[in-house]
Amino acid sequence: MAQVEVPAFPCIVHLNAEGGVYRGRVANLAGLEAVGSSEREMLGKIVPLFKRTVAEIHQRGDSIPWINPVPEPKPNEIKRFIPVHL
């Protein structure tokens, strides 16, 4: 059976939680944000958004506009690293 190479991309999320609301933003790709009532819910929204965006750019053959260097999280934020396979 032939192996198929599946590309993986780093989704770096900076999140904060205030008043039971979890807000996350992708720190290494501009414009992707999500809100949820738990970290799990928020990540469950932002990861598919990241995957869809990166897949569309990748399929077009364009360069992915990574933010590099990735900014540090703000003092009230937590950093999460999620490897995402297309």
C-alpha cells in the first residue's frame, strides 16, 4: 500500500477566559478568531476555521501568509499549539 503524505501545519492559538467566555485567536495566521463557553468549545470552532483557511490557500498553490515571528501571548493569554493535518 502506497503511503500518502498528509501535510501538517502549526495552529498556534492565544486564548483568554473571562467571565466564563473563552476567546481565542490564531497567533500565526491573521484574522482567525473564535469564542466559546469552554476552551474545548472555542478550540472546536477555531481549529476547523484554521484548517479550512490553510487548505484553501494550499490548494490554490499560494504561499500561506504566516505571521513570523509569532508574537508572544498577552499577559492575560494562554498559548496552545495544535498540529493540524489537512
